[in-house]
Amino acid sequence: MTFGEVVHYVTQPTGWPEPVRGITSLLSPFHCPDSSSDVSEHLSSASSSNFSEPLVFHGALAPESYTAKDFQILIQSTAAGLSALAELPHYGGERSTVPLWSQLLHALSNTLSPDVMILEDASFIMPRAQNVASQPLNLIDGRATLLAAHAIFSAPRTHSDTSRTSSRNEEDEDESMHSADSDSSDGSVESLDLPLQAHMLSGRGRRLSAVVPVLLVADSYNIVPLMCSTLYQRRVWGIRQPVVGLCCSSTGTIATAIFGWLDPDQSEEGHMATHLALAADIGLDSSMGVFDFTDTCSAINLAQFILGLRTHFEDIKGSISIEAVDSLTPLHWRSDLPDFETQSGGPLDERVASWTHQVHVETSSSEASSSSSPRTPPLLSDTALVSYETISSPLLATIVEDEQVHGANIRAPQEARAINVKGRGPQPSSSKRSSKRTSPGPRSLSEFRTSTSSRAPSPYPNSQFAALSDTGLDDSMTLSNWLFERNAFAIGRIPVRSEELAKKTGINTMVELYDKMTEFSWSDDIRTILSNVKVDRFVSGMRTDLCTMNRGPNCQSTPNDVPSLEDVEFISSKFSVLLHAVTSARQCDDIAKLQGANEADRRHEWDALLLNFFQPVPSQRDVLLERQLNLACNNAADDASFASRANKVILEYRSLCLEQEECIPLTRETAGSWEQAAAAVNQALQFSYDIRHRLLMGNFAEVIADHSSKDPVTGKCDAILVVPCSGVATTTLQRISSVEEKDTFLKSFMLVQGPKPDTSTGETPHQIETPDGHPRKTTSGRSLQVPSSSRVSESKKLNRNHLHNPFLHHPDRNQVTQTQEAILSKDAPCDEPSQQNLLLPVLLAEYKKKDESAISTSMNQMKTYLVSAVTFLSKLGIIDKPVFGLIVNGTLGAVTMAWMTNKQIYVMERNIRYYDIRDPLQALQFVSILPRLARHGLDLRGLLRKQLAIIDVTELQSKPWSKLAQQQEDKRLAAAQQTRSEEVVAQDRGSDDAEPERI
């Protein structure tokens, strides 16, 4: 499927087509020195006319005053980070490079205009294909990695406007447009009265704004339709300026500039011809728009090119006019607004009449049906969900990036959307129904498990399971049941007075360890180090505000010198990166208020902080993004004595909750912690009732077997910080003789899994002949060729609101940080889990956009990850050592942890510390934790090496820890039982056949 684009391959800097020569003149590169040590001098000399002496400022600079020198440290840090990332093993999948290079592009794009709107992972409407009849009518969206755009809003309402009619005269429409930085009188705006063709971003309902992209960044699957959609949108707005795009692989380091324009004189079947111009495959050349983020000089040239787009941005902004939208001939370009007459077999009025008749017939024949309400029928008979990769053309699928690593987007947004629509999973069983089930006689857990496995129920996807309402320990599928059946409970960060409880649970020791890991004390030494370190001029004002506050920031008090000066020196070497992340987080928050937010809007800032500040050893950044984790098995399903011990376990948990509640002093400052502890006591009481009720009903084994058959098997973790142990896996596997057994063991035993196989049916890419510089129409047999890289890189009246929201109360509320006002001023081959390195989990992260309703879901997902990670470590002989978690809600990130003591797992979910990365001080507090976590990971590795000599591989195989291994065993038992049943039936038939002969 193509979009009728004409591709112009350019072989020399003077060969760009006439419509884009003006914009391509910005590609003229600086002369870069051969030695990287001379880069700073080169930058200084290149911009000496603008910066004869250091500038001191405290406010925002005018956008036109920036050059690449003002981003020198971020450029060098990005190049070094991506180079280091390329040298690391994949550990199950290509490492995403987006968090590092998108931070640089985000920072550069901020200079284009005072009111620039930057969107990350934005969904856009794809254009119609050249052959409209061949394009599926499913509403398929594309994904832009980053958009720097201008936003148009309608006039803000004043209090006097609210009493007026909403109608407007046409001559007043231009005056009703406001930019994104316009102030509103009462915070409300009217809808923009524009046709859908004037919008290119996906969305429903009334439109409060229109977004016109200026700089487009996308991967090879999305860049061509993104540029075509933008060109068509500009035609609707009457904008004649060319479109500027960057094609960047999500796992690579090469950015290729592509320029597009429309030719109204060339059209086929109502389509305007779209033209795209880019460099031919002649190697990395900044003068041809091919940049390498890992090369500092090349990245400097890219920065200077983007900074040079300021005039281009203002030209587009000045060209926007609603009058042009109304006066120009309509252009029907959107794929979600199909041509009914060509695709639906007749004129629209005939189709509406047919649909009306169909609705009348259906409703008349099924008046009693609950589903008889009319529904709009599909435009085509094919209503299956079609992913973009499935319909991508050779033009899109074969953009060659980074040694043909095309579309290897680790985040896989299309796959995620397909799961949301199709993967509804099983419905939770009703607690009322299950409570009425009685067993005719006692049956063992293994009998129930085998009979349940034979029915092959579908496990829940972990994300869907975590979103279920937690009704405690009733018979339904709940997170509380999941934890209970794995000997795990959620507790608060509250030390206890009882020495017996402290020794049995390890709570006091772990609270002390948590505090040492997260505490922070501001000092004059820290102020001095951060004040003297060199930072990018773009963020120097933020550094000044942080270090020259009239009052020193009051953090949680501690007698220790935390963080250490060694850690502060390490952080200061990347302080610009931290400040750029803070800047981006603030802007994402502002945009979310105007445009809405998705989960990717802030995750890149969190990822960038993790990648830059978690380094167990120099240059080693073992931060894995979007990886599948094996989840822990259901222990209760394999424990015949679990039912007899269940009530005692619950009573012990209730005692711990009561003790924690009593240990909280009743003061105004601790009211929030006490309310959470009191809610936990009420929950423990409800747990006790639920278990006793289940025991009285006599269906304990049946309920657990039902849960085990539906438990999620794996979960996708947004980020996991690991420490690799070289050779451990190989040493362990040497004790297993069979190759098949080795593969099975690796898949079910390792915590971190490899990527799931790609099931898309996209066309196999192939390259066209070497471009000769002449324009050519792309056909099904030809593909767009981009220069490749030389290196790749609620609940039973029990209020649980206090229990599943780590952001509800901060333990250091009165001592934290600055005031709130200050804060707000896939086709490429991937390696499987390494048979050389075993990965020890240190911290796991779950990201959600700013949405209070999503907090409990992310907390539930984190509990499943932490329990699974702790269980994995225990099988390696590592106990009484915590694994940490990061729960993100927008710009807020809470640090939690879990550990195992005396075969019981505890997850710390209340009274924990959280950080807002819009505040540079809180961001500093957060990253100061990461070096300490790295040292903790190294300690775990030391413990493992001591345990390696005594690890019993046979026991590991016979007593697996993961749900995947348990599921495989259940299937094996079910198959064996089925075989035995068939043998018994065959024997009975043989006996019946022999009986007449004896007679």
C-alpha cells in the first residue's frame, strides 16, 4: 500500500529540488575537528560572535539567541550514552535508544518558539492510500515519536461570553484563534469550528485546539504517512512551506532528514502528488541530512539544523488562517473518512436507506433481546482489527535504518492497542456464585489442578488482571488473593516495637535499609559542587535558582552525610542531563493540561534519568526497557497443607498491621500515616472473615485451583535495572545434559524473558537499485531507501483508597522540598536471554500517565513484579535482601521495595517516599538513590557467586518458581491423566467385548 508519493534521491548538497532548497540550506555543516577533545573549542569559535563572554541570567532567553553551544554538554552526553549502549548485550531484545536521543531533540525543539508544543508518541491519522479500495477501513492510526508543533485554540471564554450565544460571524473567526501561550479569563474555551480535514492528530469529541506540526520525528514505518498527512493538512490550512521530517529508528542512532512538498499540478484520481526528498545512500554526511547521534560533530550539526528552523516555525505560524480553511477546495485525505461511494458499493443515501431497513428488521424480530439497540454497521465486511504493520507498503517497511533494523519499536504501540481491543481475557468469577459451590467430598489440590488444566482456561493478561477491583480474599480473582497464595502481604514503612515481630518479619531492618537508600541531606558541599559544575546555558537559570535559594532546601533530616560526596561528583558530571529532564517534565505537564496526555509523555524523562545515573560499573547502563518478566507461581496450588495454615497466616498478618498502627504517634503531622495503617487493620480483619468463610464452605482447594488456572503468566515491565552475573547461567546449564531441557529451563527459570515473536504479516522488505538522483514514483516493487548506519545499537464497604495509593501521603511532607508554586513556575533478529549472564533484578519500574484512577493498577502491577523478583532471588539462595520498585504517575515517582524473610514476602506500599521531577531538587534526590542502588546490585552479585557452588540444579528443575513452569507442569499432568483415562476406557471396552465369549 502506497500513498502516491514521488521520491527524489539526492546525491550532492547542490542537488536538492527547487521547492526545498531554501530549507535544505540549513544543512550546511560546521567544520568539525578530528579530535573530540577539540569539540569545545570548535563550538566556542563557531559561536564566538554571539558569546564573547559568559552570560548570567535568571529568566528565559529569547529563542533566537541559542546556538549548538548552549546544548554542548547534552550533545556530548547523548553521544557518549548511545555509544555505551551500543556496546552492551541486548539481553532478550534490541535496546531502545529513544529516551536518550529524544531528550536532545526535545530540548532543541524548545527553542523554536515561545509557544511551541512538543508531543511525544503522538497518534496521528494516516492518509488515504493511492488505491483507496485496497485500504482497510478500520480506523488505523500511525505513531509519531516526537512532534514540535504550533497549537491553535479558540478564543478563551470570559464571564460575559458565557451568557452569549455560541454562534459567531465568519468575519470574527480569525480573531478567535489564540496560540498555546494565550491566557484565558476563566480557564474554559470553546470548540474550534473546523472540518476534520484540518486536524491530523487522532481524537474524539469536540476539538478545543488544532495542532500543526513543524518538525516531525518518526521511525521508518511511520515517517512517510506522517509526512503525507502533514502535507495534506497544510494544504487544507493554505500553508505552502515544505515539511521537515527526521527518520530515527527506535533502536538505532541515525537520523535522516526528509523534506516534503505538494504539487497541486500533479494529481491522480483526486490525490495531490506528494514529493519527498532525501539523501541517497552515500554514507553518513551532515551536509546531506544524515546525522549520527553517537558522533559529537554530527550531532552538533543536527542541533544547529534544528535550531535554524526558528524562522521556518514563525513562517508557518504566520501563515495559519481559518479563512484559508473555509475558502480552499475541500481535500478529503483522512483514512478514517472514507469515500463511501467507491468503497461501500453505492451512493451514501442508498447505503443509509439499506441500513435503516436492516435496523428495522433486526429490532422487530428481537424485541425481547437486550442487544437490540441499533448499531452502525461496518463499512466493509472485514471488521477484524488490522495493525498498521500488516498493511504497510514496501515503501514504508523497507526504510533501511541502522543495518536494516526497521520498525523494531520496543514499545510496540500497535501491538498494545490490539491487545486492548481484542485481548479482553476471561471475566472474573462472581464471588456470590463461587461461595455457593460445595464439593461433594474433600478433594486434593492436585486433583482440582489437573481437572482445571484439562479445561484449558485462559490466563489473564497481567495488565488486565491488575486493573480488576480488589475485593479482598473472597473467591474471585483479586490481587489480594494473588499475593496471599504466594505467601506475600502488603505493609507500611513503619518499624515495630515488638522484638519478636521485628525478628520474624525483618521489618525494622528493612525500614532502616530503605531509609539509608532514600534519605537526602542538603549541604554546603553539595551546593558548592553543583554551583561550580559546567551546565548548558539553556538550563543554567534553573541551576542558579536551585543553588542560590535564600533558604536551603529542607529535606528529611539525617545524621548521615547522604548522599556521599563521591555520588554528588558523579551526579554533577551529568547535571545538565538532569536539568533538561526537569525542563521536559514541566513542559509535558503543561501540554497534558491543554492536549491530554499518554503514558509516553513523561516516561522518556524517567528512562533518561535511569539510563544516565544507574551505572553499577563505569559505562555500564544495564537498564532494560519494555521487557517480559516471568511471574511467580501459585504456591498454594502445590501446597496440600495450605488450607490448614491459612487462618494462622492471616492472624499473624493482622497482628503485624495492629502493631504498626499502634507504633504511629498520633499527631497532626502523622495523621495520614495513621489513616493508612488503620485502613490496613480493617483490611486484615476482612481477610480473616473471607478465609473463615471459605473454610466453612469447604471449597478452599477448588477456589485456589480456579485462581491458579487464571493467574497471569508473564508481565511487561516498563523498565528493569539489573546487574549481570557473567558465566553464572553457563555454569548452571553445564549440569543439564539435554539441549531441550536447557532451553526449557532457561525460558521458565530466568526472570527476564526475550521478546515475544512478531505475528504481523507485513510484507518482507527489499531495497531498490542504487538511487541515481532522479525522481521516481514509488511502486509496490520499490522502497524508500534511507542511509544505513555503520553501528547499531472498591470492595465490600471497605475503603481501600488509603492502601493502594503511594502518593496519598508523603512521610516527609513538612520537610520535603521547594513549594508547589516553585515547581509549577521488529523484524531484526533479537538475542534470547543470555546463556552467559544471569540478570539480578535491582529495581523495577511501572509508568502511568497522570491519572489518579491508574495508581492502584500500577501499584498492583508492581506488586506482581516485586513478588516475582524476590521469589526468583530466593531460588538462587538470596533471601533477606530487598528488590526495589518505582511506581510512576506522571511526574511523580514513588520508591517501594519487597523482601523475603522466613519464607514470607513483604511488599512496602504505604508511607513511602516519592519525588516530583518537575522540581530540580526532588529530581536530584531521586537520582541520588540510583548510585546506591547500583552498589546494592553489586552486593547481590557477590552473594550469588558465593551461592553458585551449592546451587542444586536438580532441585531448581523439580521445584520451579515461575508460573510458566507451573503451567507447563499442569499441562503435563493433565495430558498424563487424559492418557490414563483413555487406557481405562479401552480396558473396559475390551472387558465388555470378552464377556459374551465367556457366556
